[in-house]
Amino acid sequence: MKKTPTLLLTMLFLFACAAAHAECAYTLRVEDVQNHGMGDAAQRTAAQTLEANGCLSGNPSDVFTLTLRIEAIDTDRRINARGMILAGGLSSATYLNAHVTATLIAEQAGADVFSETLTYTNPPRELYSGWYRARSIKKHAVEDTAQKLIIRFLRDRALCGDRVNAPPGANGDLLTEDRDVWPVLGGGFTGVGFHEAGHLINARLTGHDARIRRSDDRTFEAQADTLAGLSVLFAHRLGDDMQFPFPDAMYDFSSVPSAAGPQYLDASGNPVSGGRSDHALIAYSGILYQNLTNEYLLTRHPDLIDRDDPFKKGIFFGNILVPAVYTVRGYSDANSDLWQLQQDLGWDRWAVNAMVLTPLALDMYRYYHPEKKKLRRWARIAKAVPLIIVLSQ
């Protein structure tokens, strides 16, 4: 029975806090003094922090007029030995620090009730620092600064002491924090799985047999980009011929060059009816399925860039990276998708690359600009045209 007064007092205290928060109403204006283009990010984070603590926007009673002024955003680069050695290679040789100076001024009934200036430096992003865009780092530093200033204001004015809620942290374009590397990589390998599944499924749909097998011909020479993209630990392998670590899709018929153009023969040397269009479709299917996966992601989650979902972001960027790498390193052996597609179409290499890169470029733009709704139509056309081309062979 002795616990009852304590429980009652606690409930009355929480009710008083809720009532105090319910009376908190605000109008918010953000000034980006140097026009960095970060005003929207600061406005969104500040509003989310206020509303997470019961403050209402535009309530006419007891309004706080808040002005958040972004005074300056400065950056400096630092040597990133840890990231360079462990992850990212030369692309992670440095990391970027962002320093944000901002001021929050609060007025109530025409009188200043709060004013504070804060200079905030974002925590370092070391692992795969080359994956963090400079604008993304600045944006997150601005968001963190805005949140900290709003929290300080709420603590200064609230009747509930330090009981201030912080909304979920800002999400990165790809990585929000270093530990996101693992779900991103998992998503990237899942994209590779979609690529190989595309070959297998469309081979079966066209009446052919396909198997995932080890290909001893699938090798690549370790060059400067290997060192730049992976780790300086690969430096001792520069110039070496290295086995590609993934198995490859093999089919029950193949393209054989001849004076009259490519011929399509089965394992017994017999001509395959419709072999040209089937072979072109199967060769393109890996990239096709990755494009379709990204179309699903951007249709289902047009705001993917702002979501805390590193696995889906890993799938998206894996589906961008793999076809993009093919356009640079995808003509090196006879079982390469784009080499086979080039033979099937009879096109120049630049034309095949343009067919592959156009949907990727549009999807990347959609990812970074989800407000551009009309791009969805053009991106879908860019994905449909290559499919029409390969089926028409």
C-alpha cells in the first residue's frame, strides 16, 4: 500500500509534463546564411525534434518563434590510415570532417527567451570513407547541429527537466555509420545473386539449360583500380592475374564466330533456332534483373536515400556498380556478358555501354532526387528499350 502515493505522484508528474509539452507551440524559420543548400535538412530535423517532444507547429497559443541560422560550414580532410589499410584502399586514404556553426534564437510574446550559438564537428567516418559524399557529410553535420540546438532550447524551457526525446538520427546516402558497411556489402552480394538468377531464369524461359559453374577463364589482372577500390593490402598483387571469386553462368549453347557472323551451336555442334535473340536476351538478363530490382526499390521506396535501410541501399548500389564495372572490365573474356552482347548485336562497344549506363544514370538521379517524379517514366523507358532491342534480334 505504501507504493500507491509514489505511483500517484509519478502519474501526476508525467501528466504535468505532457500538459507542459502540449502548450509548446512554435513557428520555425531557417536561414542558410552562406546558401549551402542545407536549409531544408535543418528545417526537417528541427521540426522532427520539436514534434517528438509534443510541440505543435502553428498553434496560435503560447507560440515560440524560432530562428535557426546556419552561420558557416567548414571542412577539412585528414589522413585515414585505418580506412586505407582495412577498407576502401586509396579511395579511403582520407576522410572529411565537417564543422558547422549555427545559432538558434527563440522569441515569445516579442521577447527573446533563448539564444545560443553552437559549433559542431561530425564524428569521423573512416571505414570506406570514399563511399561518403562530401555533401552528405555536411548535411548530416547540419542536421546534428540543428537537433542539438533544439534539444538545448527544450531543456532550457521545458518543465520536465532533462526529459527530452531525440528523434532517430539522420540517415546517410549509403552509410550512416561505419558498422553499416556489413549490411551494405550483404546487399551488394544479394544484387550479384539477382544478376546470376536473371541468367538462369531467362535461359529456362527460352528453353535452354543453364548452370552456375566455376569458370577457370574468369580472371582479371590486378591493376591500380584494384588497389584503389579494395585495400593497400592488395599492393603486392599488382600486375598479377587473379581468379575472379564468383562462379559463372554457363549455357547449353554458345556463339561461335564465323565469316558470315556469329553462329549459335549446341554442345553437339548443331545450329540453334532463334539462337541470336535467345543468346542476346540471356547475356543481357543479369543486368536486366538488376535494373528491375532497382525499379522495384525506387517505386516501393522513392525516398530510399532518407531511409535507415543499409541492406536495401546495398542492393541498390550493387545493382548500379556491377553493370557499371562491366562497361569498363566486361570485355576481357569470351564468357563476359557485354562481350557476348556486343557480338550478338554487332554494335560498337560505346553503343553497348550507352545502352547499359543510361538506366543506371537515371536511377542514380532518381535516388538522389526523389522529388523528380517524372524521371520514373524515363527510367522505365530506358530499361524497356534494351529489352526490346535484344528480343528483336
